[in-house]
Amino acid sequence: MRIVLAGSTGVIGRRLEPFLTARGHEVIGLARNGPLAVDVLDRDAVVAAVRDARPDVVMHQLTSLSTGDLAANARLRRDGTRNLVDAALAAGVRRIVAQSIAWAYEPGADPATEETPLDLGAEEPRQTSVAGVAALESAVREVPEWVVLRYGTLYGPDTWYARDGLMAQFAAAGRVPADADVSSLLHVDDAVAAAVAALEWPAGVVNVCDDEPAAASQWVPAFCAAAGVPAPPVTAGERHGWARGASNQFARRHVGWVPTHRSWRKGFATL
């Protein structure tokens, strides 16, 4: 297949391209400083680039996270995705695989499933991120065959949660709480493997995360130990209702995806 990989210079995109090429796919990287040098916020440029590439599939792995500016990332999800979907439709592309997140769900007691609604009533600053996710997923659904990968919190090389990553720096400064909020984590290599597999998955939303949602009071000290920085004190109190983690049971049962790093407990050893 000919695949336009949007976000080819990102953390996932850099790993994804050689995996796809090794499987016989022809990959055209699209990024601001990629082989197809395009600013995804420039609609006309995106439409022209995708038209000229003539892809069978668009792979959407666009993020804007290097500076930690969540508003900029939400704009990319909203406006960049809109441009990418319009370009795909204009070029007759029938399939898109897009990156989303697994922590935009509404509050609840248990790990969220794919049937759990998004937290559209969230207050700021969370509202900005959730609205960006909702816009991304709504646009992607316009393509005839679509898969949305709701990734857990990424860790591993070049992510925020690496030995030299942003969150290791924050943790060293005492800015990463070890509280009751629950997260589902995902090794970056498992994110890449899921994106490759999703080329063959039926249309729909899939939570892509490890097997063990956990409170920050459990996983943050383990991350700090792996990153070689002091762990913060564990703090008491109730979790935020939306900080519930996500279930990967749909991925296991219906599309046969199982993470190689099944728990952050062992996955952090790779740091």
C-alpha cells in the first residue's frame, strides 16, 4: 500500500516508517520538516501534497508536544486533522488510521471502555484537550474506513516519560504528583505495533494501552526509580473522576492486539 504518514518526524512516526517499509508498504512522510515538507495547518498545501502522493491510506500520527503547549496540540488535532481529512477525501482515500488518547473519557468508577462517552463537559484547562480530541475523532469518521487509536500515556525513548524526558525533569523538581489519579500507560513500541496492525482492523475506536491501569501513587515512584530521579511523597485524597484509566479488553478480544509490555511495572525497566 501507499501510505501518507502524517507526523513522520514525531516520536511514533520515526519508529513507524521503517516498520511499514519492512512490510512492503511505500511510505510518504508528511511533516513540517519531513520528506513532504508541509505545515498541516496550511489547508491548501496539505490538499496538494496528499493529492500528489496518491495514497491508499493516510496514517495520522500528528502531535505538537515538544513544548508542552496543550492548546497548540489541541489546535493541531482540530484544524490539522480537518485539513488532513479534507485532503484524504479529495484524493479519494478510503482509509485513515488516527492517533487519539485514552484519558479524554467522562468521569466514572471503572476503567473506561470504547463505549464510554468523552468528557465533553470538562472544565478548563481539560476542556481544551477534550474538545481537540472530539474534533479529531469526528473528522476522521468522515472517511469511509477509519480506525481511531486511543493511546494510553506513552513512555519509553523520546517520550515525555523517558529517562531524559520532560516528566523526568518535572519529577526531579517535585512537579509530578504521586496521588490517587489513575492512568493507563503504553510503551511507545506497542503504540507503533498497534498502528501497523490497525491497517487491517475494522472501522472503529480502540483503546491501546497496557493491562494494568494504576494510580499515580503506584506508578510514579516506579517511573522515578527507573528514571533515576527522587520519587515524590505519596499524597492522600480522592482521584479526579475522569482519571480512571482505560480497558484494553476490546483490543484483545476483537482485533487480537496484545501489548508486548503488558505492565508498566516491567516496561519501565526498558528506560
